[in-house]
Amino acid sequence: MPPEAPLAGLVLAGGHSTRMRRDKATLELGGETQLARAVRLVGAHAAPTFVSVRPDQREEAERARWPQIVDRLSDVGPAAGILAALETHPGHAWLVVAVDLPLLDAATLGRLVALRDASAPATAYRSADNGLPEPLCAIWEPGSRDALARFIDGGRNCPRKFLLGHAAALIDLVAPDALANVNTPAEFAAVRDRAGGPA
């Protein structure tokens, strides 16, 4: 088994938040923005931790609070942020988390780090709904970089399909709701009371 690469953190915050109609990164839960919360949770396990942004988001006040990795590709979605991180710091593995996971908790991230398989391209949770990989709460190893670049060059951009085709190590979720994401105002309202307690 290869030695484990040092683990850096990446919070994916480069989306357009079209369905939410507001920037998901700046939505607040318990007095803390979703972005600040995600950076805090990831930063407890990975250093340094960066925020993944589009070029036009670099000066946005909330994102400018933290070190950034800027997408090099457009219209690719989360895969662009993951690839940019792998290319910017090729010696690191990446604990990758989407910004819109309001029920994500420290225990879920701790389990992912503890069960990391550095010999696989990535370690990810199985979805509690369908058993498919959850690529946006996962550890992406340095060895996934070239394969992901080829995948994107081939016109594909779904990180879940990449993990399905590249023998990712998959682990089971203990808290099934931990990776529930929010895309609409109604979804955010439904979880706000649950996630909005003390930080």
C-alpha cells in the first residue's frame, strides 16, 4: 500500500445556486454561514483547507475570507474544482465537501478520514438512498488526477460516474441524513431548525 499523501481540505463553493435563488454559501445556520461551517468541519481534519471558486467569485466577501483554489475550466461543475485542487497541489490528497450539506457533522467526516483507503483513487460514502458513491463528501487521492483530467477531456463531468468507473473505496453512512444537500428554499427551510443549533 502506498504511503498516505498529506490531506488538504476543499470546500466546493463555485456553484451558481440557481434553484436556491440565493448564494448557498452565505445562507446562515445558527449564526454561521454554510461556507464557514463547512470550512470549520473540514479544517478539523485537513490542513490547509481551501474554498473552491469560479474566477468571478474570487472577490466575493464570504469566499475571500479563506484561501482559494480557482476553477480552471468552465461549465464543468464540481469536477472542475476537484481537478483544480489536484493540479494545484499534486502531492496532496483532498478531503472534498460540498458547501450545501447542512446536516454534515464532525463524526461523519471523522469516519471518512479514519477509513480512508490511500490505495484507491478515492474513498467515498455510499448514498443512503441508492448505494451510489457520494463524491462531494469524499477523499480524492493524488493518483486520481490524470484519470479525472482524461474523463473531463472526454466530455464527461459527473464525479459520481467517475468514481463508479474507477474502483473507489466505498464505506457506509452511519447517519443517513448527514449528506442531504439543499438546493431550494423549501429544502433549506426543512433542515434549518435541525442544523441551526449551537455551532
